[in-house]
Amino acid sequence: MKKRVLFSACLFHFLNDAATVTIPMVFPLLYSQQLIIYKYSHIGILSHIGLLVTFTFQIIIVILSDKYEYKYLLLLSYVGICISLFLITFTSVFSAFLAVYLVLRVFNSFYHPIGVAWISRTHPGKRVDSAMGIQSGSGNLGVFIAFISVGYLAQNFNWTLPLIVWAVVGFLLGTVSFLSIRGIKIKSEEFHKSDLSSWIETLKRIKIYILGFVFGGACWGTTVYYAPSLLNHKFGIPLGKTGLYSALWIGMGAVATYLFGFLSRRFGRYKISLVGFAGASLFLFSLGTAGTAPQAIASLLCFGTFLFLIYPAFNSFVGNTVPHKNQAQAFSLTANVQMLTGAVVNLAGGFLSDKFGISSPFFLLGIMGILIFIYYLSKKSEFLSNKI
């Protein structure tokens, strides 16, 4: 049962995260052609409102998880994602594009609060590090393939074709994910009502880790929404190669997450986390100040390697800190912190890019990372002792 849940969650994570980047990957083409998107602040508005919608619905999903089987929520999510990807190809104005995009973000709200929680529940103790690394790497692999395929399809055909292709691929993967656990009852009697006091209790347990998720959310959102435009518009890299380099960014991260279990056992989560913050911040500065395409590409890839050590480390800390009955709430809170931070930083990034250039959001992230690194360096004893 544990293997089937992990397999199902990995496929679900793969298609969910792939879907989140298919649309941002066509933004540079739409901007260049002045079709639907006319300025960087439009990208900021799309990402900001979309992430706020995800923020809201991740809370709702946790409440629903008390009442419905995980597999039925999975079914609703992947069907909604695929229909939304298909429908957005029929839009031709910004308002309609935004409306359908927000529907997509609703159905993108399911995996991170409930999928990650069930991985944590079915793989307790020391097994959680490897399981978290595998499921995280699967999401990264989905993004890797989406970046490459969308970039080349959009460059050689049009912006709608890659979305249609991923709607079909997502439906096939989602169906396999659903069927692999169709005979499993995952809903547990340990679930409890998600009242305000339990949310507050859960937040208190994980508060030391919040800044890590703040940085993770800001970096993910900014890279997905603005890195393709940075490479394509500032350095003149064709959209196909832009997709390739963006994919290599997530690919470096996928390697790091798949190795996380081994690295954690060898060096410890805390040390790995500090290395992640320091390395990511260093290469964000390098990316923000890059004057040539090779420097920008190298900085982006190194940044991905260090950034993606942080996600499984902090998910594992939370999984071993919060009781099983509160884990859906805990992972909803961490996912929502990432969504909310990404929404704010992405909105600011659009206006910063219009005024100071497309490199400016990455320089801002570098400053943020250094400050968080210093904070965790000073909180070692508290950081490591906050466990059940």
C-alpha cells in the first residue's frame, strides 16, 4: 500500500507541477508578439492573483480532506487541470485568459496540502527523507519535461499546441495515478475537524520553519514566471533553448532532491539546509548581475541545484515535527506560505522589471536568501530541537 501511495503521489505531483509551468512558459512568446500580454506587470498580475487563489483553495482542500477519500480529490484535481489547459487555448483577451487561468490554479491547489501529507503519514520516521526526496523529484521531473516540450512546441508551432498536448498527457498520467490507488481506502479515523485552535497549534509547531518556505515560494514563483523572459528578452536566447535551460534548472534540482535522502543521512538536514540557502543566494546575485548569456545560464543552473535541497529538507522537518492528525493542516500552511510569498514577490517583480529591468527580481531574492541564512545560522539549537 505504501509503495502504491508513493507511486500515485509521484505521478500526481509530476502532472500537477508540469501544469503550473506550461502557461508561464508561453508568456515570453505572448509578450514578444504583444498578444494578450503587453507588459511585465501583466505577468505579475496573473501570477499574483493565481497564487492567491491557490492560497485560498489549499485551505478549503484541507477541510475537504476530512470528508472525502484522497483518491476522489485526486480525480477532481487532474480532470480540472486538464480541462482548464484545454479551454485557455480558446482565449484571445487578457480578461478571459486570466479567468481560465484562475480556474486552473483552483485545481492546482490539491496536491501540496494532501499529497505531501499522505507521503509523510505513510512513510514515518527515517523513511520520510527518502520519500520526500522522491516525491519532490517527481514534481521537478514534470517541470523539467514541461519546460523543454512547451518551449520547442511554442517556438515551432504556436502557443496553444503545447497546452493541448499537456492537457492530453496530464489526463493519461492522472488516470494511471487514480487507478493505482482505486482499491485503497486512505481516509483515516485520525482525521479531525479543522477548527481554529488546531490551525493555531499547528502553526506554533512549525513557526521556526516558515522563513524557509517563504524563500522557497519566492524563488519558485520568480523563476517560473520571469526566468524565461530574462533569457529570451535580455539575452536573445530562442524560446526553444530558453525552455531547455529552464528545464536544466529544474533538472539540477531533481538530481539534488533524489539525492536528498543520502545527503541527509550523511550530513544532516540542518547543514544541508544552510548550504542550500547560501548557495542559492550566491548564484541569485550572479544571475541578477549577469552581463552575458553564459554567466546567466551557469548561474541559473547552480541556483537550481542549491535551491532544491531546501524543499525536501523543510518538508521532512515539518513531517517529523507535527502529529499525524495535524499534518494536512501543516502542509497546507507551508504550501500557503509559499503561495502567498510567491504572489507578493511576483507582483512586485513585474513592476520592478518594467522599471529597472528583468534582472531586478533575482537580485531581490539574493538579498532575501542571505538574510534568512543568517537567521537560521543564529537559531541552530532552537531549529534542531523543535520536534515531537
